[in-house]
Amino acid sequence: MTLPLTPRIRPKADETAPALRRELCAHLRWLVASLSLWSTSVFGAANAAGAEDSKRVSLRYETLSYREISEFYNEWPIFLPNDDFVGATGGWIPIPHAEGPGFRFERTDKTKGLGFDTDGDTEIDTSFSMGLRSPPIITLRAKDLEGRPFEYSLRFRRRNMLSPFPRLRGPFPRVFFAAAGAMVGRMAGKPIRLIDGNGNGRYDDYGIDFLSVGESDVATYLSRIVSLRGKLYRLDVDPSGRTLRYSSDQGPFGVLDLTTKWQGPATLETAVVLEQRGQLSFDVAAARGGLRVPVGRYVLARGRLTRGDGQALVRNGDLEPFVVKAGQTTTIEWGSPFHLEFPCVEREDQWIVPAQQIVIRGPRGEEYFDWLLFKNWRGIKQTPLGEVRRIRDNRVLHQSRFPAAKNSLCESFLVSKDAPPTDPLQVRVTYQSPLFGLLEGKVQTGGQE
Ligand SMILES: [Ca+2]
Ligand SMILES: [Ca+2]
């Protein structure tokens, strides 16, 4: 059987490497999953019984709406476990179709214009200008290798879309795109959405593509088993995303609880975990008192804290994997007290703390990030305060606030002037955050012997 979305024409060698690597990874994951599914079905009689009540669901493509909250940042109505955009070079958006390996694009003027072939005939038929506002969503339409019409909508990351340096632009612009649509349907009476997470036009990359079920606006990674109203279902997705099969899953299960003993002024609203083998993913914050999940070792893919208009994200960092055992509840105590971690970089006669590299960390090692990015950025009242002290006499040499950040792309620095290069200094940053309380972090610069 041929897979419906395999490219006929191979792109140039230099572009195939990452694509091939992704393909290989996907196949390896598939192989591992097949083996584990096989072993579960051989050793678990209950699962074999579950497979008999397998149901088939048809899905259709839908472009999702998005809000523009600033000129830089496009926000989707869905929470995703990562924001990775795919870099497209060589003038092709690598979504394969019946007539070729992708859809052509090119620069239409010297600076900001981009033109796209959206119907696969290689003729540019749509263009837009990369002005101040966010680039629009465009929809590609063509036929797949089996002759069936398909659609694929793209959103673009504005930043770095076109290199500002003409020398680096090369013959083709480099664009960063991500899926702006989903295969949607209903499963066990609830909505389900499959999203292509790695921009390859396929919807069956477990642990890489995204999935949301029920009324939730949270997508997890595509998972072999999904939780719906407390029940677990085994999922089998067609590569084209047009159909999926599901059947009830009989375990073994345990409960993973990340919310009951999370400490902090904010609420842990979302906690997407991924099993270490990359085949199972759940939002364990979706259920009060923990979520029933298959046994395994889970890591935190991405979580979200909210309080009022404020929001921050959290990722695994140095957290130990959460081990879920059959019939047992694993409750993790984590969160507060938090502290700040940051590098201090010497640049000529100045010590600089790049705001982008300040991390908030909990005692178990998890990392909080994007904490300057408020949904309503006007709501930011106080920003981190930086201070440089000379250790020898405890004298404050420099003090300044980081500028309020409009978005996660801001660059702000703490600059220490007039510090003698031979003196070790202490750089301290404090921040009173509505999400984390009072935060502090310090580093000592070496000084020169
Ligand atoms: Ca065209
Ligand atoms: Ca995919």
C-alpha cells in the first residue's frame, strides 16, 4: 500500500537531510509503537477484547481562526505543547502533493513581498507584503497522491521571515511556517482535532503532531491512547488524517496528579505530559485530583499558569520523570518557592543580563518561561530590578529596571558601567511578580586576577 502523502519528486539533497531525519524518526517511533502495541495485545487479553469494538471516524479539514494580539505575535485559539515553526528554504513549502514535492514561493519585490503558489501548478498566484502587521494565513489546495483534494493552511512567524541582511538573503527567502488548520471530527460524541505539528502534511506522527479532544482548548502531542470523560481509548490515525479508529483501552493504569500539590500564587491550568517513549501524551491538569493514564514514565512537555491577565509557561527543565504505576496515584509536590536564574555576560566594559535568558526555576528544577508575556501586556506594572554591587565594599554601582516587555521577542539588558574590571561583582535581579511572588537571583562575576 502506498502512503497517500509521500513525495514523488525528491527535493534537493541539502533540504532532504532534516526531512529525512524527521521521516526516519517517525518510522522509528512507529516501529517502537507497533512493537509495544503488539506486546500489549499479546499479553493483555482485555485489550484484545477492546479492539473488537473498534469504531471508525471520518475527519474533514478546517482552517482555524486566530487572533492578532500584537504586530509580532500570532496567538492561536489552541494551547500547543510547542511553538516550533518549520523553516522552508529553496523556495518550497514542503507539503507534498500529486504534482510535486511542495508548493513554490518566491520574493516578489526586493524587501518585503512574498508570493506563493497555492494550487500546486508552480505558478505564483497569491502574494502579500511583510509590513508591520502579522502575515496572513494562506491556504494551499491540491490533490494528494491518491487524487483526493486536500487543503493545508499556513501561518507564518513574522520575525526572521526575511533576513534583514541582504547578503544572507540568498536567492530564496527563508520562511518559517506552521499549520493553521486541523482535521476535525467527532469521537465518542466529542470533538477531536488533529494538527500537523511538524509541517510534513501527515497527521500520524505520534509524539510530534498535536491532538485535542473534547471541548478543551488544549492540544497534547498525538497519543496512542487518549482520555475522554475519564475513559481511555486506543487511537489509530490514518497518515492523511481523513480517518481514525478508536477502541476502549483496558490498561494497566495509574493516576498522575500534578495539580493538587502544586504551590504558587497562580493556578496551574494546563500540564501536558509526554511518556518517555514518545507515544502517549495527556493534559493531566484537565482532571481534578489527577488524571488516569497508562503506566509509564512521563516528562512535562509544557504547562501553563494563569492569574488574572497574567500567564507563564513551564517546561520540564531538570524535573525527574513522573513514574506512574498500576493502580497507584503519583502526586507531585512542586512549584513555590521560585527563584531567578540568569547568565551575566561581559561585553567590553559592561556586564549584561539578557532579559530573554532569565529563567524562573522551582526547587524541583522545572523552568518557567515566557513570564513577561502577558495576554494583556498593558497590565504589566512592575518589571525586574537589576542591581550590580561591588563585593569588596558592598557598594551599589548600578541599578536599573528592565523595560516593560511588550512581547517575548523584546531584548532588554542590564548594563553596568564604570565597574573596575579587576573587582568581582555581584549581579542581583529581583522581581515582584503576580504569578510567582517575590523572586530573586544572583550571580558573581569573576573579575580579573
Ligand atoms: Ca498556482
Ligand atoms: Ca506530521
